[in-house]
Amino acid sequence: MKLKNQIATARCNLGLVMFESALTSALLSMSIMTPFFYSIGLSQLQISQAQVISTVVMAFLNLPTGWLADRFSRKWANVIGDFGVALTFMAYASAGNFLMAVICECLLGFFMALSQGIDQSLLKHFCNKISSSEDFFRRKTAQLNCWHYIVTLILVWLGGPIGAISLRLAIALSGVPHILGGLASLLITDDSKRITTNQSPLRDMSRIIVESFQNHHLRLRIFTYAIGREMTHAIIWVFTPLLIMAGVPLVIVSTAWALNALACLLGARLAVKLSLKLQDWQIFVLPLALMSISMTIISIHLNLITIWLYLLMGVVQGWTGATLTPLVQRYARPEEQTSILSLASIIGRLVYIPTSLLVGWVGNWQLARTPLTVLLCFGPVGLYLTFCLLRE
């Protein structure tokens, strides 16, 4: 009876974690952020610079905040992060220039860093309490990513019409899902394993970094995660301009974002069906191939037909979101889950910073060349990682 009660409690907590994670994974104002930036006088390069500054903040804070969550409370780090993001979006709605946008991006970077990796750490913990099967955890991860993209689909579809009424209203309302997510986090009973150490925080974080990179399998999967997740990231800030350049009317741009969310959902669903049957190198090479096809054809000729091949990038995003994190967690200690996922995110952000600046610079110079830029940045290194995984 006691075991049944423990499993029932774990299932309840797992549901709360998945609910919170799904709600806070999407951005209501995503499809109108670029027009908003334009409306307050930002260039395409300044948009990239603002995102890079936020990314730098997150990169510096990811590991310390992840360590704090592993050391003290994953639940409360999530609660503070969610409510902090909500308040920041409300402040963002009043931004009127580059400086204010940067300040808000930095605040978002701080609060997002606070909750980075926590959802996945708690997901694995509660999955392990329910079943020791690795397949169960991977299925739940893929299912969670399906939830992510269902919520994204709904929110980006709402964001367009709301943004048409008021760009600032759409940004302010982007904080509502995070408020609901914070409330859900308050209900979680977090009994996950904690880091116990007498070392100073800096020394212990240094140990985690060194041990992670000394572990060949973990190191390779951290870099696989970083490249796989970031290959769809840098180009999102030019998606709306590319749609408009290809001839897509502005009034249906939010629909294009919703279709991309559907493509993400498709990628996550394919991961549920197929990824358990694949080896690690096959899990990675599939999204790499889809990215290469999409970016190559759009680079050759951008028009009203070829632009929709961008939806393959949505499939890539959904697939990698559902498959790459468990590869890292397979080799991470339970008590260090958030810290190591934070480390993987740092590597991803260090990849994102130069590629985002490069895409922004190329977008300022010649927008149609941005897909080729993404291909050249990620294609060669992706092939190298595939070869490394294949050799194992």
C-alpha cells in the first residue's frame, strides 16, 4: 500500500511538472516581437545584440543557479524563476528603446537561468520513482515536448490577433502562462536528491565541469545537445522578415508561426514513435539532414513556395527537444542533473552568441543569405559530431 501511495504521489507531481513546463515553454508574443523591436527603433543587428546580451547573462548564471537548485530546492528556484519572468514581461511591455529592451532581456536571462533544466531534472526524478525503465522516461520527455508545442501553437495563434490590437498588450500577456506555471510549481512536492558537499560553491561547480568534460560519453552528448538545439535558434529572429520578403502577407504571419508550432509538434510526435528504436548517431543525423535540406533550398531561391520549407526547421526543433536532453541525462548523476543540464545549456548559448550575431549582421546586409549562414555554421560541425557518435 505504501508503495502504491508513493507511486500515486509521484504521478501527481509528474503531472504538475509537465503542466508547468508546457505552460512556460511558449511565448505569446513570439510572432510579433520583431515588429515590436522595429517599432521602437531597433535594427536587425540590434535585435541580435539584445538577444546576445541576454544569452551572455544566462550563460554566466546557468551553472550557479543550476547548482543552487540542486543544492537547496529545485521547486523554489522554479517558482521564483516563473514569477520573475512574468513580472519582467509586464515591464517589457513599456520598453521604448534599445537600452530598455536590453535591461528587460537581462532580467529575462536571470530568471530563465534560475529555472533552466529544473523541469527536466524533476521529470527524470519522478519518472524514476514510477518506473526504472529508461524508455518510460524518454517517452515522457517526448510527450512533454508534444505538450510544449500544443501550447506554443495556441499561444502564437492568439499572439497575432492580440498583437494586431496592441504589440505591447501581447508582450504583457506573455507573463500570464508563467504566473500559472509558478502556481503549479508551488503544489509540487520536491523530494529529489540534493548535492551534499562541504566544498565551496565555486570549487564544487568547477568539479562538476571538469568531471563532465572528462567523461567522454557525457562530453560528446553535451556538445551534441548544444549543436542540435541551437541549429534552429539563431534564425528565428529573421523568420518573420523572411516570410514578408517571400511575399507572405503580414496579417497571416502569426498563422505561419502557428504552422511552425505544428511542425514542432510533428517532430516531437515522430520522436515518440521512432527515437526508441534508433541509435544515438541516428537520433542526431535526422534533424541535421532536415536542417540542411531546408536551409539549402531556401538559400538557392526564396519565394512564396520555398519559404514553407522552413517548417522542416520546426520538425527539427520538435525532434531535438524530445530526444537530446535524455541523451545527456543518461550519463549525469541524479543529484547533479540540473547542474549538468545547465552546463549543456551554457555550451549551447556559447554557440548561439556568435551565430546569432553573424545571422543578425548578414540579415542587415542581405536578408536572403541568412539561411545559408545557418547551414555553413552548423552543417560541418554537425557532420563531425555524427561521425564521433557513430564511432562509439
